[in-house]
Amino acid sequence: MPLEPVAQLAPALLDSGAGPAASLLGASFREGYVGSIIAVSLYVSLTAVALSTLVSVPAAVAIGLAEFPGKGFVKSVVNTGMGFPSVVVGLVVLFAVSNQGPLGSLELIFTREAMIMSQFVLATPPITAISLAAVSGVDDGVRDAARVLGGTRIDVALVVIKEAKYGIATAVLAGFGRAVSEVGSVLIVGGNITSADGISKTRTLTTAIQLEARQGRYETAMVLGAVLVALVLTVNAIVVRFGDRGVA
């Protein structure tokens, strides 16, 4: 992993004689520990957001371009979904994948796939709602011009998506931000599990931070928090960079 060198901060501190703080960091940053939780965090969050985007953006475009009774109600439901309590989502997903649940035969409990499911549910409302606002904000003249030029519904939708791309990019970033910063639901369905050698199976950056803080290893929690912030800023920078290229 590119950020694996972060784990080497501990040995450096130990060699410098930094004292108790260094001992705490040295105990927590076992070989491969940081890299494994970063890998799990990225895999779960990026997969959930990618799947959510494939569902949310088409849904937002369909709702935004269509005219039907109850459209305002549908928008309200979508906006309300942004406030779903994460622990409730976690409980629902846990029930679904438990042995007695409808997906029990798939044996997904305490797996990364269950974590992806919970993050998918959490990321979908903000991506849909913000994308819908972006699509609805596109000038009607753009749609009319596409229709006049003989465009089909798909052509019109593609034109609208192009005009609303920055709003949609913001929606995806919002979804990623909620997914990667999630604690409650992934802790419930994932279990915060590591192997005997400390390599993460279902432990993410957020659940690792929570665990380290509860055990009094605040220095370690702060370093992991910095890694999490760096990941979010990196993803934001990548999206902005692609947007700038699109303008050029």
C-alpha cells in the first residue's frame, strides 16, 4: 500500500527514545497493520460508493427528468434518507445476513461484503439527493435544445448528466465521505476483526481509531485519524483534478 510507510513512524519514534508514546505506537503499528486496515477501508468504501453511484445517478436522472404525480413526495423520501441512523442500518443489515435472515445461507455475517451492504445503504441517499438537485438545476433550455436536435431520451439524459457533472461529482464525494467515516454500522456487521498476526479482516480506519482511543492509545488514534483525513483529501483532489481536465 502507498501509505504503508506510515507504519514505520513507530520504529522511528522508538529509536529516538520518545518514551511511553513511542511504546504505545510500537505496540499498535505491527508489521502490515496500518496497510491492512487502509486496504480494507478503501476496498469496502470504494466498492460501496461505486455500486451506489451506478444505482443513484440513473435514479436521480430518471426522477429529475420525469414528470409524475407524487414527484415531490419521492424527493422528500430521498432527502429524508440522508438522515438514516447508521446503527439502525447496521442492525437491519445484520438481521438480513444473520443465520435467521433472508440472506443467512450466504454466510455474510462479519464479512467485508456485509460492510459493503451497510455502506451502500448509507451512501445511496446522499448521492441520489445531491445528484437529483444537480440534475433539477440544469436549465430547461438545455433539455429543449437536445430534443429539438432530435435527441432521444437517452441523449437528453446524457446531455443533462454532462451539464450536472460537477454536482454529481460532489454527490459521489459526499457518499464516499459518509461511507469511509462510518463507524456504527460497519462495527455491527463487520465485527472489527483482525487475524492473530494483527492483519485486518474487517477492521477499518474508523473502527481502529475507536478501538485505540478506548484503550487509551491516543497517539495511535491521532495518527490513524490523520491517515483517514489524508485519504479523504486525496480522493477529493483526484475528483477535482478530473473535473479540471474535463473543463480543459
